[in-house]
Amino acid sequence: MDRRIIVIGGGAAGLMAAGRAAQDGASVLLLEKMARPGRKLSITGNGRGNLTNTAPLPDFLRHFRAGSGFLRAAFGQFFSADLLALLDSIGVRAVVEEDGRVFPARGDAGDVADRLAGWARASGVTIQAGTRVTALRVEAGAIRGVEAVREGEDAARFYPAAAVILATGGASYPGTGSSGDGFRLAAAAGHTIVPPRPALVPLVTAGEVAPQLQGLSLRDARPALWIAGRKAAESGGDVLFTHYGLSGPAILRLSRDAVAALDARQPVEVRIDLFPALDDSALDARLLALLADHPRQQVHNLLGELLPERLIPVLLGLADIPPETAGGQLPAANRRRLRGLLKGLPFGVTGQRGFKEAIVTAGGVDTREIDPRTLGSRRVAGLYLAGEVLDIDADTGGFNLQAAFSTGWVAGRAAARAVREESG
């Protein structure tokens, strides 16, 4: 019987799994359908590579929307400090930035992907790119290998293996190779798939306000998500206006619940608090003082002390305030309407930008069918699963990538150990 381990997918989880297994003495073949491994890793963090986060484990786990309990065992074996030590050993020096986010000092995610691929090869991994796995070969409840088609060929070949690690990613950014293949492979092998949907995805909004503000970024805003007339969640951070709606870290963190509500055909709205540090009365007092100090100055010019220039005419229009209105002549009702907009600028959400723009995938292989200590399948002996193919997803900030690295490391070590014990 072939004692080889096959890793399907050359992303963060796959490269880590392959390198770890090879370092433990296993013969490892990594099959990647794209022309080179690490394509999605190369674009993480807007190309800068948000690799992990320095938050302590309890805080780290709170950032996961699915899979937090499941991941505790994997993080206990390989966590952020272990990742940074490994990266440092292959020449990737890291720096810690705002909110504990960790980036490569060079600010180049592509360099990290190349170095990880080089580390895997140096550890003994054979990387075969341009190869698409079409099926898992399972016999008598155990993995026997995979069937795959090489680029330029029509017929699938059989690649025997003693263990297979499925690390194909989810369905987000399909142009990088993550197109949902792993879900189909796992389902065919008998696994339950929690329906995949986009997460950390920009939102499409109704009306012309967002398009009018296209390109404007607000720092330290606080958007709240309202579903069926009730406040469901809120998030702090940057908000970006686009030609289609809303994006930016604060919006992305709300998008998972927004997508679920849209799928359930519930009305969804985002209300952006532009002054989260001030309550209604404090903001009203600030507006009153501003108007009293400059009674003859036009409201449009007065608001320049508080708001970005592009935002002012939009807010005045929504508040039904002529821009030439003098500060001393602004009616109280209009001032209250303006204050309400400053504390909750509303956007009706009509859709989301789909997997092509989603950073991660919510849903995937049901983690109840996976051993959290080894990442081994409870359905198929010799099959291991790692990374985004599993039903795990988290906020932005390096949490998702750490989950990929950690589950890959655990799966690689467990598979190598199992093969070694079987052959011993």
C-alpha cells in the first residue's frame, strides 16, 4: 500500500499541512489546481498579509462566528506565537499594528506565500501545480487516494495515498482557486455541508447616498445592523462608501448576519453613527454651541468643522436644510433631524457582493464530523480536513488566517503520525 500523504490545495492550510507532515518524515505530494500555490494568501490584508493577531486565546476565540469551540484544541497545539516563530525561521519578520494585527514587515503577502512554498519544498514536499482533484477514492470507509486531472490532459489519473488532507479553501475569491471544490469532494465522501454563504463581504444598498459618497472613508464610525426593525449588532472602525453601497472593516464584520437575514428575506438596514463618542444630548449641545458662536455663517460652512466636505451636502439634503441657511436661523426641528442623521445615517441593504468579493466563506464541512484534536474525519479513515473548507469563520484582523495555519499544522502532524504508526 502507498504510504504517501496527499494534500489537496496549496493555500495557507495546505502549505502548512504539507510542510508539517514532511518534517515528520512523511512522503508528501501537494496537488494545486492553480499554476502556483498561495494565490489567495498573496492577496490577504489587501496584499499586505494580515497573518494573525496577538490577542490572547480567550479574546481570539471570541472573534469567531462559527467554530470557536472546535478550534480550541488546534490553537492549543499551534497558535500565533508558534506561527511567528516558524515564519521568522524562513525569513519572514513580522510587525504588530493596531488592534494586535500582525503583518510581514515587508508588507508583501506574496513574499510570505513564496517563502511558505519554499519551506514546504525544502521540507521534502513535492508540489504539483495545475492539477485539479475530481474525486476522493474511498473504499470500505477508508481513503485510498484521489483522482485528478492535470492541465492539458482530459483523463483523470489515480493517485494512491495512505492519507489525504483536504485543504481546498472555501468559495470566496474563486479566481484564486477557492471555488467550492472541497465542499463537493467532502459531500461525495459522506460529509454534511453547512450551506456556504459569503462572509466578510461588502453590502449593496438602496438609493443614491452611497454612490454620491463613493471613495469616502470614515474613520472610527460605528455602524449598527438592524434586522426587521430591531438592532441586531454593531461594529466600530472604518467605513468605506462605494458605487454600490458600503464596505470597510466595520461593515464587513456585520455582513455575516446581514447576509443571513437577506437570505431569510428579512428587511435589513445599516445605520452609521458618525459620532460614537457623543450621546444625543452631548452632540446636540455641540451643534447648539457651534450655531450660537457663528449665527451669521452658513450651515454648510459651519459643519466643515465637524464633517468631511463631501458628506455635508448629502446630510443637509437629507435633513431638508438649504445649505445657505445661517446658523442663527436654523429651526430646531431641522437641527434635531440633522442630529438624528449624525447618530444614525440610514442605508437600506438590498444585497451583497457575493463570493467574488467575500474575504471568507461561512459554512462548510460540519465540524461535528471532525475530530478537533487531529482534524481527522469521523466518516472516512485517513481523511483530514483543514482551513476554510470547514465550517469556521471569524472577523477581520488575522483570525481566519491563523485558523487556516493552525488546522493545517495539526492535520499534517496527525496524518504523518497515523501513517507512520500504520506502517510501523
